[in-house]
Amino acid sequence: MKVIIIPVLSLTIGFNCLAQSNNSKSIDALKNEAATTIKSGYDAYKKIALSIWDYAELGYKENKSSALLQSTLKDNGFTVEAGVAGMPTAFIATYGSGSPVIAILAEYDALPGLSQDSSPTKTAIANKSSAHACGHHLFGTGSVAAGIAIKKLLGTGKLKGTIKVFGCPAEEGGSGKVYMVREGLFNNVDIVLHWHPSDNNSVVYTSALANKSAKFRFYGIASHASASPEQGRSALDAVEAMDNMVNMMREHIPQETRIHYVITNGGKAPNVVPEFAEVYYYVRHPEKTMAVSIFDRIAKAAEGAALGTETKMDYEIIGGTHDLLINKTLAINMQTNLEKVGGVMYTAEENVFAEKIQTSFLGKSASIDSAAIVKPLHLEKKQGSTDVGDVSYVVPTVGVETATWVTGTSAHSWQAVACGGTDIGIKGMIVASKTMAFTAIDLFTNPALIKKAKEEFIQTKADYQYKALLGDRKPALNYRD
């Protein structure tokens, strides 16, 4: 009788392959369910996003926007804690229990100026000055949509753990997330997901610039500018002297540095020597320590300007954000999910809109079809700053950008506002929602992925001990005033 020996290793490999295949099918099923949930809510989420687009509330004043997102989450079973970290419009919405704890960031603040309707020609909305030129009305809504999709899977027992949605106010200069980090609100979170509107579809794989900002205020002596100018001491002269010194300093700082300022108060009448003037400064650099160092030099210029004009000066730190730590482990996973979701497809009518709005921006045009393309993971030069950077220093973080305004235009433009008020913006938002939901599902179902991301995070952060660049100040709730 012939004895047939079956190799145990082969059986083991066969069973493992079968288990992996079944597990993959199960995860795909969860992702399909999440995608269906998000897609079925398209009209509802569009209504929410366009309501926030219409509110166009500035940082720390997003009362209606925050309330709408909170009520949407409450209606879907989340427990909401409002007014966290000393910010009335900040919130944390939670569903589920136990590990892992996956968080999704949501933003909803607008920018001053740039009022625009949803047409492809420059048309301001009457009696409205602020606008969503960076797509945060989409950001907040899209994140809430992703959170609700995951909540439904947790609610049916198909996933186990906790989902949190962090309502983050005042990203545009107010550094809202920094106060959340400083308060320790991310201490028990395993992974953070975020996204941002853009003109392309790509996973964030490049750091941001560290940023420190302040309002410099000068106090002089008022007098009649013609009858008795010698009795006055001009606060505006001090601002201009400071600005001149800083502009001369540009030759003697690293070329990667970015310095911007606006004179927010220069006096009220030409025939009155201004007794008060204010200038608002941003300093950016890829290295957080260098950003702080250059800021300190600017503060010395302000001191010198006050001395030379016989005025007094003080300054208030408004914001301060870290550079962004990239987590390759999470980025690779999110890239796979973004490719699974795909890009944005325009209708014929939207193509006409896109072509018209492209030519309005510097008269240039670019391939509209690029909105449908998912870019590979790539390094590129980034000149923006974000308070997500501070979050990335305390918990592994990953983000995606999706095409919500037309390629060939730019953020912080009226063209971006117009696109955000149409289905062009909404479609990009849905791509982001699905991508974050798919990534969250991978994290809930694969503990090894979280473990690897945390190990990389520890190695990347090295021995750096996080400290907020804005110090111990309370949130600058009136920084837009």
C-alpha cells in the first residue's frame, strides 16, 4: 500500500491564502457599504456644505456652521462635547467604545474678503464680505460624512472600536487645533485622518511650513497734522519704519522663509497724527526653530521702530503652528484607497463652467481632465501652513487632497469660492469622504497597520518634546476683529 504524504507547509500556506482572500473580500464589502452610505447621503451633505458656504463665518465665529455639523452628528447617534479647549465653536463627537480610536478632523472657517457667488464670472454677493475660498465648508461636511459612514459599521457590529470627529475652528490663522493638542484632547487617539480641498487628487506626502504670527501695536500721540505736527508722535510712522526694516531683512534670511504682513489699522484721518496703528505679521519656514528665530528678529525690528519714533509698542501672538510630520505607512495605505475611489468626473455643463473659470485666473488654461486623475505618491514643494502639523506631532496623522476647484485656479481666490458653491466642489468632497472612510476601515480591521504607523511615528518624531509655538496664551477668539 502506497502512503501519500501531504506536506503540512503546503496546507498551511493554502489555508493562509484562503483566509487572506476571505478577509480581503470582507474588507471590500465593508468599504462598499461605506461608499453606499456616503453616496446615498449626497443630497443631504450637499445641502449642509452649501449652507456653511452661505454662512461664510470667520474663525472662532463659526456659530451656525459648527452647530449644523454638531446637530448632524447628534442626529446620527454621536455624543457631542461642545466648546472644548476654550473655543466656543470647537467640538468632539464620539461614537463607539474601546480600541482602536480613530479620529477625523473637520474644519469650517471662512476667509475675510473674496465674496463671490457660484458663477464663473467675478460677482460679489451683496452685503457679504467673507467667503469659503479654501473649501472648509466642504472639509467639515466631508469629514462628518466619513465619520457617519464608519459609525454605521460600528453600530451594526461589523467594526469594533471608537470613531471621533474633531470640530476644529479657525484654521485660517487662528491655530485652533493647537489649543486642542495643548489641552491633551488627542492623547488617547490612535490615528488621525484629515483632508483638504485642492485642484488635484493626491495623498499628502510633503510637510508644511511652520508658522508664527502676531499683531504688533504701536501707541503714539495724536495732534493736528498741519497746525502742530511737532507735538505728535505717529504710530503709523512706527509701523512703516518696522515694515521697512523687515523688508530690508529679507536679504539676510534663509530663502525658504516667507514673511507676509498687512496694516490692519493705520489711523483714521490724514489731518490727525495717528495715535494708534497695528500691523499683522506671518513668519513661515520649513523648520519650526527657524520660524521662531526669524520671528524674534522681527520683534526686534518692532522695538527699534518704536524707539526711533518715540512711540510705545506691544504685540500679541495670534497663532503658531508646527511643520507637518509625514507617516509613510499611513500614506501608502491611503494612496491605495484613493486609487480605489478614483477622481472627479465633470458633466458637459461642468466642463463649460471649468473652461470659463480657468481663463479668468491669469488667463491661463490647464487640462480639465486632471480632476479625474489620482496622482501617485510624490514629493512637491509646499508653501502653506496648517495647524494639522501640531496634531501630527502627538499622534500618527495622514491626509488626502481632492479636486474641489478647477485645475489652473488657486485656493484663496474667488474662483475657488465659485467652484465650492457647485457640484464640482461637492464631488471632490465625496471622493475625500470615501477615501477617509476606506482608510479608517483598514485601521479598524488591521491592528498591525496601526502598530507599524506608531513605530514610524516614534522614529520620525525622535526625542522632540512637543511645545506649542504660541505659548500658553488663550485662544485668540477675536483675532479677526
